[in-house]
Amino acid sequence: MARIQAHGWRAESPRGVVTGKAPPLLHVRNWASLYENNRSRELGRTAWFPAPNDLGADWYAELVAHDDGAAHLGVWYALLMVASRATPRGALARGDGQSHNADSLARLTRLQEQVVKAAIERLLKIGLLETGGNKPRKKNTLPPHSAAAVPQDTALEPQEGAVEGNGTEHHHQEGNEKEKKERELKRIDRNGGERNARIRS
């Protein structure tokens, strides 16, 4: 007796034999930008993943504003764990590259299949999961910040007193030995008339 699941999910017989069309491969939307960072990208296999923690985010509010919202949030994080260990990361794929379905995800995450199935439907609707590749969630319609749109002008002429000396700008640091001795003698002379004693020795 086969059962057909929502969104083209795999129809299975009681023994788990595939009898229908393969389900589409689910991806976590914007995985690379939201759930990866410079450190995780260097690793072939991860035991952790970075995740947004904004409790004011629209997706979070929409996900938990449901009678089973807490359970669906738990499923969401369990699916993120599955996606973090998949190849490619971000896909809800088995080790052989085949798509997971609600039944296989429930077994893998040890969560109830009915809760997993309902959560996946909501996650697709909210836009946290998608079928296919990474598509942008929504186009940003906010205008750019006014100060950010105006680049500064480049300097056309040097400022007054900042004339280039073709490599001699730091000549005050490179004085010759004679100039150094004269400065030292003047300093000593100011400090108690030791100049004559110094010259004689």
C-alpha cells in the first residue's frame, strides 16, 4: 500500500521500496551566506555550523506563530544539522546524493514523521527551504543610504606645504655626521658650558 506525500515526496510501500517519482532535492535557502563563514568554508566536514540568532527576524516570528511552532522550530534546526553534514552542504541529501523525504528525515533526526512533514511544508511556504538551487528570497527594495552613494573626490593638487621632494622628504632624519656633531655640541653648550671640554677631548 503506497502513500503519496505532499510536494512530490516519494511514495513508498510499507517495506520502503520506492514506487513513485523521486522527490525534488530540498535546499536550505541562502545556505552559503547565512550558515557558512570563513572557518566553516575551509573544512571538508563540519561538526558545527554558524546560525542567525535574531529573534526579531520575520522568518522566526512566522515559524513560531503556530500551534506547533516550537516543534517546527526544532525540526528546522534538526534539518539544518542534516544540511550541514550533506554533500553539498545546504542540501537535504542522503550520502548517495539522493533526496531525503519526510520519512527518511524523521528516521535520521529521530523526530515524528508527521511533525517533520508538517514542518517541511511550512518551511517551504515561509521560504526557509526551497527546491532546486539557491535563489534570492526577495529583492531588496530599500533605497541606498544617501551618504553611501556619493564617493569622495580625489585630490587633484597637493595641499599647501605638502610638496613632494622626490625622495628627500625625510632629509631631516638623514642628516650627515657633521650636522649631528654640531647639534650635540649646541645641546651640551646649553646644558652648562661643557663645550670646550668636549672639543679638547
